[in-house]
Amino acid sequence: MTQQSHSWAYILDKTFFEKDICTPVFTAALFTIAKTWKTPKYPPTDEWYIYTMEYYSAIKKNKRMPFEATWMELETLILSEVSQKDKENSI
């Protein structure tokens, strides 16, 4: 009877030991994977704010901005790349 309780205690200790190792390893792997994820394809908030203010001031003055056409082309290009990747992934 003593022998069985000893092996049971060993199993319990081993389980806790493996659990304590697995959690940090899993967390480290998760952070490593998260670093390799693609960042959003849209500019940061401060760039959107600058763009919006320049666009608004151009509309107010009733003129077209030189970068407006470029911005629209980039947006179209980004959207087409995203839809192309979606098509490739669904095949």
C-alpha cells in the first residue's frame, strides 16, 4: 500500500512539474508567433488624422490634392492584394 501511494505521489509531482514547464514554453511560443503576424495594411491613426485634415482642407478650398490619386491607387492595390490572398487560401 505504501508503494502505491508513493508512485501516486510521484505521478502527481511529475504532472505539476510538466504543467509548470509547459505554461512558460507555450507563452514564449505564442509571443514568437505573434511577432511574425502581419501588421495591419492600413496606416496608423496619426497618419489617418493627417490625411483627413489635409483632405478636409483641400475640399474646403475646392481643389484636388496631388497625393489624393496616389492614395486611392494604393488603397485599390491593397484591397486587390487582400482579395487575391483570400482567393488563394480558399482554393
